[in-house]
Amino acid sequence: MDGTPQELELARRVREAVLAAGYTYDAVAELLGPRAHAALGRNETTPALRRTSGGSPAETLTRLFLLQVPVTRRDADRALPGLVDAMAVAGLLTTSVGQVAARLDLRPYAAPDAAGDHDLWVVSDLTPGLDGSVSRVGGDHVLGISPASTSLAQLTLRHPVGRALDLGTGCGVQALHLAAHAGAVVATDVNARALGMARFNAALNDLPAIEVRDGSLFEPVAGERFDLISTNPPFVISPATGERLVYRDSGLPGDQVVEHLVRRAPDHLADGGWCQILANWVIARDQPWDERLGGWLDGGCDALVVQRETLDPAEYVELWLKDSGHHGGADYAERYDTWLSWLDDQGVEGVGFGWLNLRRVDRAPRVELLDWPYAVEQPVAPAVAAWGDAAALLATGDDLAGRPLARADDVVQETVGAPGAEDPETIVLRQQRGLRRARTADTVEAALVGACDGDLTVGQILDALATLLDRDAGELRTAYLPVVADLVAEGFLRPASLSRPGSPAG
């Protein structure tokens, strides 16, 4: 696919056909039912094959593209009237006597926005490894919708912006999301096949605001600034041996591609603009992970870095050798040993995976590096926005004692102690949404949080507690105003107007 005018016109016609066929995410999920749909998520097609034998256009398209089995030419023509030959010329299908098979994946997708889910379709290379088959992908393989792409979509802020950048777009999944709330979207990649598919997908989804550019990292947007950058770069940490898989291998050693993005992002962000990165990073043998990544943050940006998972080197190598289809191959053990030896020589103790959220500011930045492998609410973007609100509030230097604050409406209190005891042994404040943080509290902190309803100022509440507890009001303020700042930073307390999680960040 090369994005010619003829192909873009074909994309428009394909859109009409899939809509007419009812080939949408929700319709396919209903067609398959929960059991077959879940099995397909595990790359198993047998239950879905049993559910799609009726020959309807939606069933035909599901079998053709999602299950990757040939269909009859008659059924293909019914599902894609007048399009089969043109799609074969464009490389989406292949035809033989009486049969049609898919050469590319054409997948329905549901993207949430303020008005609810809206239907999208994504063209990419076929999913490898269905039904346990061994399938090695080529160096220019174009990945489709994946756990990484959906994770980044759930992380990315969705407030309206002027210009957005999808750096390393692949088939364009993030660009499709961004186009729903950005005035203009630039999507970049170095893979020519990916660029062609991204252009086709923009046309397929009637999104003319997406501009696709060829080039590495920030080179295609030199001198330009954006209100939002969303990127899932080729972050796999591997030795420069064997064939490079462009969708995951940057060609730079270690995690230098991620470091480069973090250091350069401020130069491409408008004031208040965000850069959000899904990535791997090295956990070095002789340095804490947060200290190492903190060294990449040169200033100019608030930063919330969340380490979601860590893998030991052996687990990491196994994961990515399976991803490339080498597991069980004749050279598997040799590749495994080479990769593992290289990581050991580089002093890699483990590999971290997580999120880097940067916001350009014109003040002293606020930085938090958090190891958080626990369950979070998805999408997590509203929690990132709330963190940004808190950072902006704390950066003003305002006296929190004079501010009315409100308890976030997802905060609950848990107590542990003997039944009937006058005081609990432990008090825990716990968030039910967002990052779902928890913190232990004493009775004063718990009472303070409970009294914050947006009416009284923090100082008035502390003074009332001092009277109630027969303590010195000045000492109580000195002791607990720093605690209030922590409660704001962690999202337990918010300005009264932003007490509900998910208020858009400025």
C-alpha cells in the first residue's frame, strides 16, 4: 500500500461496504459471543469458526480478516460488492479459483470519546501465530491493534487540543484516537509499509486531519511544537544482531531511544503541552531505576513516571523471542544465549515497563517517579490529568491553609482494630478510581480528609480539630500542612471545583 489517490478512494468505498455489512466491533463481539470472542483474544479461532458459518456479510468478513480463513468468491462479493478485485490489486486480498483470502488484516475497533464509543477500522499485517502456528514476522511487519497500543490509548489525555503528534505511528492507531479531539494530527514513522497503511486508515475512517510523514523520531517535525505527543516507540532492549523488526527495534543500543524522546520532548511541546510515552527501560545493576530515569529529566517539564512492571532478563528475552516467532526454532537457544549474555554484559539487572508523562511548564517542575505494579482503573488518563491539576496547584506556592479543598469522591476509609475498641489500630485512606493509591493515616489526618467538603478552608478545619483535641492550633498547622500537600499531590484532596476524578488538565 502506498497511499495513492486510487487507494484512498478505495478506502472510502471499503468504509461504505463494512458499514453496510455491519462489520463493527460491537456487532462482531455479539456475533461471536463472549466465549469465542475471548478465545480469539488468545489467538484461538476454533470457537469463532463455529459461530460464523452462516454466510452473512458480517460473518464472511470476520472469517476472512479476523480468523484468516479463505471464503468463497461468492460470499466475498456479497460482503464487498464490486471491491474484491480492487482490494486484491491494493494488496488487501488474494484471489484464486472460487476463493478469496486476506493478505492484510482489516479489523473493527471501538474508540471511546465524550459521546461514547465510535466505530473505527484498522488495516495492518495479519496477526501471526493463530492457533499455535509458528509464524516469523518480517523486518517491516506492521503491527495492528495490540496490548501496547490499547494501553497507550488508555493513558493518553483526551482533552481538546490544537496540534497532536503520533510519533512512530505504525498503522496509525494512536493517530485515529487523536483525530477525535485534535484540530490537526501529524503521524510519523520510518517504515514505508506502515506509512502506507496509516494513510489508508486515515482515509478509511474519513479523518482528513491526519498528516502522515516519513522520518525518524523528531526529524520530520523539526522546529514544530505540539499540544500533545503520544508515542509507543520501538523500545525493545536488544543487541544489534539479526534482523531488525522496525515496529519494536529502534537500532539504538539499550534504552537510548526512550532517553532521547524524554530529553527532546520539551523542545517540541507548546506551553502546557503533554508528551506521553509507553516504554521499556533498563534497571541497572548498580543504580536504582528512579534515580537513573530521573537523570533524563533535565527540567522544563512536570513529570509523572510510573513503573508498572519489571521483568528479569531471562523473562524479557523469552517474551520477545516468542513475539518474533523464534520460540521453538532451530536457532532459538543460540539467540536466547546471545541476547541474555549481552544484557548481562551491559549490567542489566531487569527491565522496567511503564509510562512517562511530561508536561511543559514555565516554572519549577514537579517530578514524581512511582513504582506502581498494582491494579489501576482504565482508562487511566483522567488520573494523569488529575495529577497535573495537583502539580499546578502546588506549584503556585499558595498557602493551602487558606484554600477550601474537597475530598475526592472515590476516597474511602478502612479501619483495623479490635471490635469495640475506642481507637482503631490502623486507618487506611484508599482511592477506588484512577491509580487506586492508598496511605495510612492517623486520626487527625483522617478527620481532616473527612471534613474537607469544599466549604471550610484547610486552616479552619485544622483550627477546629485543634480545639476538639485540645492541641495548639499553630503546632497542628505546622505538623499537618505538609501532610495536606501530600494529600493533594496524591489525589486524595483536590480544589473544590475539581473534586471529581478526571477533570481535564489545563
